[in-house]
Amino acid sequence: MPRYGRIKKIKWISLPRNEKALAMSNPYCGLYSIFRFYADCELIQPDNVLIENTAVSPDQQLCLIEINLIHYNESLLSEDALYIIRRIFLHFTELGKQMIVRFLYDWDGKGVLHEPKDLIIILNHMKQLSPLLKEYTKSIYILQGLFIGSWGEMHNSRYLGERQMVLLTRQLYECSGDYTQIALRCPSFWRMIFKSVQPLEEESAFSNIRKARFSLFNDGIMASETDYGTYGSISAKDTRSCSEKWARGEELEFQGRLCRYVSNGGEVINDNPYNNVPLAIETLKEMRISYLHWKYDEQVLNKWKASRSGVTNVLWRDKTAYEYIIAHLGYRFTIEEVSLSNAAGKDGMLKADLMIRNLGFAPCYHRFCVTFVVRTTSFLESYEYSVDTDTRKWMPEEKVAIEIYIPAEDLKPGNYNLCFGIYDQQSQTPIQIANTFSSMDYTGRYNLGNFITYS
């Protein structure tokens, strides 16, 4: 890197940085569609389209892939079935999507009838699938459910006892990739399996311990007082075992704490007062919802589309509740303050300060790469500076202060841009920032402002 004479003065011109009222298309969050396959058929159901011809909206980063194993509920998976599953994973990987994968034996609401009558068959299926689950770990974000129950939703199953659930969770944990989350249908299942009424704590989050990889999903979000049986009616202080379902308020509080470190999402169903605006917005915030099914329940979604958000933020107040909710699923990063100056007490250094806030319902759950770039306005020279920050800990509504020091001797007198970027190495995707100046260049960075250096 060349060294130039001492920079004595700079002139900093910040670009506008207002938030824009649009949903960002970022990995690991947002709306998802469902794609259904039988393990022994190369056609998507019910459309009968070839796996490789399955289309996905470019605006949706997440895809729920349901793979029905019913034709193998009394036997091992065949080599042909494993080959078809490989083709499914490969296709969605090549599309650059993050997969939520749900293996199941039932699409008719008859879980007990359709699932294997011997638990060992399910455990063997998990073992057979292990090489694929590990090979595609970068694309498989979440394994949803434990293969059991009606629609794979962990209800109406013969295997909901503590012993069976522990065996299933241990097997799936060992058979899946090191970073793949495994989502359980009810918070009470999480407590039962890990024998604790305390959710995951910060010191255990993102570690190699088993419970750090178990998250939640809910296909009955705001359906009723109990979310159609997801919660119970007993107070947490009155419970006699970890497996009991608590009353709604305490279950929501438990999810809010657990889902600081693992994801939560699913479907909203059954038009009723619990999913009226603004209670719906507050509930989604408390649950830290990252993803929702784009189509179900249309009555609830249409109610949100017909209602104003009613939030106090002027930018969103007159937008529909649907627009507000979709834009805030998962994480939503906005830059609030930027400055560049000579560093006080550090001769020959420039200091860049940035204040960023996560306005989404949830954290991002991934450690993204964060960098500043100084480049000449001619684009002929550029210098990159990595930031030591953990984006997994950028919690909703919290401001995160970022600063870097730039050796002024790297720069000769002239005109420069100060750029900023967030990048996900796992999905190889630049992270979009929700500011009006957010015109991303070919490197995936945003121009925060311009400055002139003087010797």
C-alpha cells in the first residue's frame, strides 16, 4: 500500500440517509412459498412440474421444501428417492435460495395413520439423509419439525412423549449440518427436550452445544388465545414439569427471550381479534418473527392489506399493516448517523463513525462481514477496512455504534468516497440496507458520502 504525505485537513459531505418505506430482499427472512414433493417422484405436487423447472419468485429468499416420505413408512429410503432429494436440494441451491426443509409422512391430517409404526424407521431415515443434509448445510437454513405428526407439524403423532422426542431430536441434530437450525412446533417441546424452563442464554448462543441449534416454528400464529393448542392456560409458576404449556402471555415472553438467538416463523391463520392491527404487530415483534407464508391465511393477510399500520413513525403510519409487517420480518438495518473527521489524539488518522439500527422484528442470526471502503471518485484506487462486530447481536431497536480508524498516509490529496457494506459469506449475498441513499454498486457497498483531503 502506498504511503503519502500527511493529510492536514478533510472536508466531509454526507449523503442523505432517510429510511425508505420498502421491504428489503435479504437472506434468511421475509415471505416464503411452499414447494411439495414426494420422495419417489421428480415432479412437484400438485402441479406435476419437473424439479428443475420449478420457479421461485426473485423477491422471496426463503423456500419451504416439504418432502413426503409416506411411500417409505415401512422401509428404508431407496437410492432413487435419495437421488431425487439430492436433485431438489441442488435446484434450490442453484437458485440461490435458503431452504426451510420439512420431511413428513402426511399431507391429509392423519399423522398417526401415515407415519411409521416403528420409531426406528424414522431414525433410520434421518441417518440415510445425513450425507445430503451435511452436504447442503449452506443452503438448508432450517429443518422444520422432527418428521412426525399431521402435515409434519408435530401434533397428532404417536411420538410426542419425552423419550421419543429426545431420541428424534438427538438423531436429527447428529445427522444435520453444524449450523442448521432445527425448529420445534411448540415452546413447551423445547423446554421438555432440554429439561429447562429457562430459554437459551447469551453465553450459550451460537455455540456447539445442542440446544443452541433448536428454534421454533408456529403454523397457528395468532389463531386463538392458545394459537390452536400451541400454548396452554397454566401459569409458569404453577407448572410441575418442563413439558407443560404455559398461558399465552408467558409463552410469548419465553419466545421473545429464546428467539434473541434462534429463529421463529410460520403461518398466520383464522381471522380473529388476536390478529387485528395493532395487536398483530406487537405480537410479531414479541415473537421475533423472521418469516411468514405469503399465501396463508389469505383472510388474515387481506385484513392487513385493508388496514393502516397505525404506527407512530410518520414514514409508515399511512402504509398498510401488511406493507409494514412484510418490511419488518426478520432484520432491517438502517443507518442513522455517519461522520468522518481527523481522529482526536491520533495524529495521522481519520476516524469514521457510523450508527446503525435494526428496525426489524428479529435479529439476523448470522455473523455477516461488515466493511468500510475508501475509494477514489475515479474508482482507480480503493482501500478496505474490516469492522470487528457481531451482527448476530444487533438486536431489534438497539443502536449499534461502529467506528474505524483510517491511516491518512494511505491517501493522497484528492476526492474520495466513503462506502459501507454488509455481506453474508454463507449465501454469498450483499445485505440490503433500508436507506434512501442505498444504491448498491457492483461491489455490494453503499456510498455514505464524499470527502476531500488536503495536505
